[in-house]
Amino acid sequence: MSITNSSTVASSQEPITDAIVAAVADAEDEDVLTLPPLWDVIDPEALETLFAPTDRQAGRTGRVTFDTVG
């Protein structure tokens, strides 16, 4: 499954992991509570660190790809 989310997560202060879970739930037409835990396929803390604001509080941009369970 490939999901593209072009929202600006950094400016909304929404954790990137929340945005990913919401995008997967939307793509699968499932409730977020019925999905397998994100940590089954990726380290959420590492993902948050990767996209954390810089010292100048600027958001970072980039792309991460991984396969989901199921």
C-alpha cells in the first residue's frame, strides 16, 4: 500500500505519527482504533525525531516509506 499525505504536519503541530495513522485508516477505510499498532512496522519515536523542528523551529521535510502490516 502506498499512501501520500501532503498536509503540512509541522505547521499544525500534529505529531507525524498521528498523521500517518490517520492516513492509513483513511486509505483502509478503517477506524484508527482497529489498526495494528504503528510500532509494529516502524519506531514512532525515531520518526518523530527525524521530522522534529530544527534549532530555528523550522519544520523538516522529507519522505519515509514503509510497509504496513496486513
